[in-house]
Amino acid sequence: MRDPAGATVLVGGLTGGKVIIRHRLIPELVGRRRKGVCPRGVPADRAARPRVVPNRARAGPGLHSYGWSTARGHRALLPSSALPTIPVGTGRAGATGRRPAERPYTTGGRPRVGGVTKHLVTGATGFLGSAIVLELLDRHPYDTVTCLIRGSAEGLTTHLWNCAAAYGRAGLGEHFASRVATITADVTDPRSLERITGRFDAVWHSAGSLRWDEQAREQTTAVNLGGTANMVALARRCQAQDFTYLSTAYVAGSTGRPAPEVPAAAQAARSPYEASKIGAEAVVLAAEGPRCRILRPSIVVGHSLTQAAPGTRAGFYGVVEILRRTARRGDPGPALLDFRDDAVTNMVPIDTVAREAVDLHQAKAFGIFHLTHPEPIGSQDAVLAIAEALGLPEPAFGTPTRPRDLAMRRYLDPFLRMVNHGGNRFERRNTDQHVQPIGHPVLGRRQARELAAWYLAQAG
Ligand SMILES: NC(=O)c1ccc[n+]([C@@H]2O[C@H](COP(=O)([O-])OP(=O)(O)OC[C@H]3O[C@@H](n4cnc5c(N)ncnc54)[C@H](OP(=O)(O)O)[C@@H]3O)[C@@H](O)[C@H]2O)c1
């Protein structure tokens, strides 16, 4: 098949009878139903089922891979040549020694053995929680999702619509009315949680505070630690068998060696945020009742194909925001920023996080799992990419002395404490045992610039 630019393309997911490719950005592929040719040249209507086409693993030089589509045809299809992937075999799949063909990508389509799962999700109005809701709706078409929210149901629906559209999955909107319910409560308020009755099979706890600063210590602790203890108690009361807690990879500390997926030491905390997440992990690990998994994403950034990161200003986007504000003040000359040349920043796209989170749930895998990138970007490269997106003069790196640079250093301090060393590497042994070995999109300087540009275009 040829793509719009005339290049030969390799298209996955065309072998299933139900696959409909609908992505508007590739008009030549729209509506191609059962007309594609699977990678081995078998006519689509004779092949049995959707299959994984690992990006780049099968695409040789001159070939572009378009990823894959699900049986429901909701997944965005864009040339992954725009965002190449770590070749399977050198990234995480290589670490486990598994070949992609051994673990076909599984999608929804019919109820799984054991029937329909009732999920309760906190943080669905946020960045990670909403992506998990969408992934569950897409992959498990018979499951229902109840979102524990503080605001209005309309606010949640708007957010989910925005996210689905931004990730190229607008088709999921048709499920919101019938499969998404809301409960109003606050995770820090046990009385509001006591009103929740009934049974849930799986609880996903993604509500949290991302405030790093000392002034917010009390609030951060109340939401992250107190809120998690309350949610564990609620999960037990609702007889949930499966509890997922969204922690952060940065609790694993920075020893210079890849951090293993083991409980974090309290003394590793570099901020009130990390202290609250370490405390919450301990609560989850000690929980009686549901079986628990702790997911530790690194710095979560926008969708690997559309760059969209609706509604977040955390992590990478916090740095974009600081540089943007500085740029607006119009100080002349390049900034001098205190990022070490051996420092790395571990960033992972939101779609990878959501996919791996649901993979782990689906595999009934419990324990601690790093949802991190096997190849972190250099921190200086990430900053240079942001400056490029802002059209700023290329920053220099060193110890700041000018008032403007010292002010930026102060703002960047929480981020620098996290990333300003070479130790942000994380083992993924537990994770790689259970997730689909699809490979990670490359997150280099070009991709970081595109992520920053998406954010700046939205911010206006
Ligand atoms: N973003 C990242 O890069 C990243 C990386 C690693 C780990 N994490 C972890 O992932 C989780 C989600 O992060 P995120 O980026 O999605 O955060 P986010 O976009 O700021 O969303 C936070 C969510 O938590 C909800 N929430 C906060 N306090 C609450 C309370 N007292 N009761 C009920 N809901 C409450 C918010 O609801 P409202 O809309 O009502 O405020 C919102 O839905 C957090 O635990 C975070 O530590 C995030």
C-alpha cells in the first residue's frame, strides 16, 4: 500500500473482519474495510484476526509503519515515521527476549471470561485518569466505568470528549452515556466516601496532588497519603478484587543504577510530593482485601501521535510554562540554566502509560511496575527543544548569576532536584513480563519540541 506521500507503507490491523480505518489525516486509508493486505501478503478477508505489526520490527528501510488498529477501529493511525519507535529487540522487548509474534495484542470485542468488570476510577478529570478511562472503554467494550469526581458530571463528560478527540479516538464518545457513571466524593473526606455503596470489581486510584512545594506539604499529604488510605478502605468495602494505585517512578530515587521495581525507602524522598507518594505506596502494599498493583510512570507527556496533553501543566509542561513566562518578559540574550550535561529526563507518552496500565490489569499482574521510557532524553536536550519551540535564543548551561537566571533557577528547583543527575533510569522487568511488547516511541529532541509546540499552541 502507498501512503499519501507515495511511500510504501506497512499497515497492521487490516486482517480483522471488523477493522475500519477511519483516521481523517490519511484520506487514502479512510474506509478501507477488508481491503488491506496483511504484512505477509495475505488478503485481508482471508486472514483470521487483528494482529500486531510491531513498528519498525517489520518495516525495513523505506517502509513506514502505521501502527495498528483495534477491532473497534478507534485507534488513531498516523505514520509512525513521524515518530519512529525504539526497534523491538533493543528496547524493552529486547530486555525480555520475547519476540512480538509470541504475544498477540488483545483487544475487546466480546466479554472476557468471567464477564463484565465494574471499574471505579478516581482522577478521571485529570490527565492520567481520563486516559485510563478511555483505554478501558476501548479495550473492554462491555465493562462499565464509574468515575469518582469532585465536580459536575458535565465537566467530566466535556473533559473526556476533549481527550478522546485530542487522542484521535473521538469514536469513544458514543460510549460515555451508556457506560460511564459518576459519583461525587472527595478522596480526603471519608464521610463522602461512606455514601458509596455497591460492588466494584476493580478500583483505579489516580486522584492526586502534583504540588511539590513545601508550602503545600499538608495538602499534598492529605490528598496523596490520606486519600489513598481512604480509597484502599473503600475498595475493601466495595469488595474489589483489584486495586491499582498511580504512583511515580521518581520515588525509586537516584542511585546512579537503574532503579528496581521494589518498595521505596522513605529517606529517598526529595520533596513533600515524593514523601506522600512513598507513604501511599506503603499503605497500598499493606492493604488487606484487594490485590494491589502500584504503577510508577515517569514524567508523563502528550500522546505519541498527536502530541496532545489535555489539561496538564505538570512535569515537562511546568518547565515549558516557566520558560514561556520568562520569554514574555522579553529579557534579551540567552538564558543560563543549571542543567548538568549528564542529566537525563525520563518522559513517557500518555498513550503508552494508559496502554501498559490496562495491559497489567488485563494480565492480572500485581506488584510494583515502572511505566517508564527505556531511553530517557538528555535534560539539556529537553530544555533546548522547549527553547526552540518558543523561538528563544539557545540557552547556555552553567551556574546562573544574573537575576533573571537566578529567578528561573528558583522556579525550576523542584524539577531540577528530580532530573539534574544521570540516575533517572528505571528497570522494567516486572512491567515487561506482562505488557504487550510493542516498543516505545522515540522521545528525542524533535519529539520534545513538538510536545512543547502543542502545549504552546493550546496555551495561546
Ligand atoms: N502527570 C504526570 O506526569 C505524573 C507522573 C507520574 C505519576 N503521576 C501520578 O498520577 C496521578 C494522576 O496525575 P495527573 O497528572 O493525572 O494529575 P492531574 O491532571 O492534576 O489530575 C488530578 C486528578 O485528581 C483529582 N483530585 C485531586 N484531589 C482530589 C480529591 N481530594 N478528591 C477527589 N479527586 C481529587 C482531580 O480532580 P479535580 O478535577 O476535581 O481537581 C483530578 O481529576 C497522580 O497521583 C500523580 O502523582 C503523574
